[in-house]
Amino acid sequence: MTMAPETPTVALRHGRDLVTPELFARLADFCAEEYEHERSMAERIMTEALAFVDVMGRTGEGMSPSAVVDPGWHTFMLHTEEYAEFCHTRYGRFIHHAPKSRYRDRATMADVVARMRAHGYKVDESLWGTKADCNEPTCCGDGPCC
């Protein structure tokens, strides 16, 4: 009997793991309350925002968050002491937010998603506007877009 060699799996990273569980909980609570999201959605947004900031900080490249993820970055920045310490500890500099500096079209968001994946992050594409659109009635619930 021939067995296929095992391929080691690499665990994808999650942005929420970049901060302590206590800080993540405070950020998610704030995001949920401030932007009127369900807690589970606020957690997803914060996870993506933290990964996004990390990739920008590590690469030094300017990137645009999606309209859905941007409030997560705002939430972190509003926790100024924690945000400043995070930036200076991880990157040696403050990561500034420049509103309206980039476009948020599908191609730009696909590039951001690709960069995040290249840095080992699991990406929730539904928050970036890059998930395939569903074309009813062909979408039956088991395709990549459903």
C-alpha cells in the first residue's frame, strides 16, 4: 500500500493574536458599541484591522483598509496609549492613518488581501469586498461565494 507523504500544514495567523485577550476584548466591545455592530462582527472587524496594521507596519507600505475594516483601525487608534505602544514596540515607529489617501476599489482590496495572506494571515474576504459575488439561481449554498 502506497501512502501519500504528509504535507505539513502551516497554521495561519489571526490579527487578534497580536494583542492580549484583554485588550482585544476591550477593542471589540468599543467597536461594537461605537459602530453599532453585533459583538461577533466587531471581533471579525478587529481581527482584520489588527492584521492589516501589522502588515503595513512590517512592510512600511501604505495600504487602504476596506470601508468595513477601517472602523477597526479607528477603534485601535482611539485607544491611543495602547496603539502607540503597539506601533513603537513592533515597528519602532507610529503607523499613521491618512484618510482618503487611497481608493477602495475591488482591485485595491484584492491587493491588500494578497499582501495579508503573503504575511501568513487568514483573511475574512467578506470584510474586504473581494469575495466572489453570488449569481442567483446558480448559487446553491455550496459554492465559493455562498
